[in-house]
Amino acid sequence: MRPSLLPLDADVTLQLFIARAAHSILTPIRKRYGIQAIIVPEVEVEVVSHRRLGPTVGPLLGKARTNGLIKLLDAKSYGDLLRGNSDLEAAGV
């Protein structure tokens, strides 16, 4: 079974943008393997409100969300992101 979603925590998200590697790492994962990077709202808040890095990384995260590189997993998008995953549907998630 290949996962269809790649959950990112705040530390990974910050590191991807600090290293300016988000696009070069996440784009091939999405295009070659069909795996979508996701964050939850709490991660977005933590990244954007980071005292030192938030002002730099926040706009980059916003751009990545706008172009679909990273998607937000919230109540509104839950069904869309998990639809089509037969393992999750079988488990009744």
C-alpha cells in the first residue's frame, strides 16, 4: 500500500522553507508518486506565528498552499483529500 498523503508537522514545514527546498522535494513526490503534502490548521498557525521565522516562512507557505504544493487538511477538505483511498474507505475513516 502506498500512502496518498504526506502529513507535515511544523518542524518539517519550517525546515523545507528555510532550506528553500519545499518545491524541489515536494513537487517530485506529488508528480511521480501521487502523494500530496498536507498540513493541519494548527501547523499552519504554528509556522506563521513563529517568532523568528514566521515573517519569512509565512508568505512562502501561503504561496505553496495557493499553488497546491501543500494542502490544508481541515473539516472542509477532509472528504476531498481522503476520497478514493480504498484502504481508508474500507476502514470507515
